[in-house]
Amino acid sequence: MANLTTKELSALEDQLGLERLLCCKYQDAAQQSCDGALQAQFRSCAQQHKTNFTNLLSFLQ
């Protein structure tokens, strides 16, 4: 991993938090939706944000 500044690390930490939040919000939306097509779209969005979170986290390790 490249040497990152404190500001860069802080920005990555913020982004991790946002990705986790979006994943949770889309999962909740999928559970609350009665429309199957919307549920599938919400689950897809949640999975994408989970992947983003995992990728960012692995970059930092």
C-alpha cells in the first residue's frame, strides 16, 4: 500500500462509513418493499455497496 496522508486516510474512512450505510439502507428498502422488481434492484444496489466496502477495506489492509 502506498503511503497515505492523514487527510487521505480520513477520506477513505468516511467513504467506508458511507458504503456501509448505503448497503444497510438498500437492504432495509428491499425488506420493506412489496414490489419484487424493486426488491431485486435494492438488493443489487446493496450488494454493489458491500463490494465497494470490501474493496476499500482490502486496499487499506
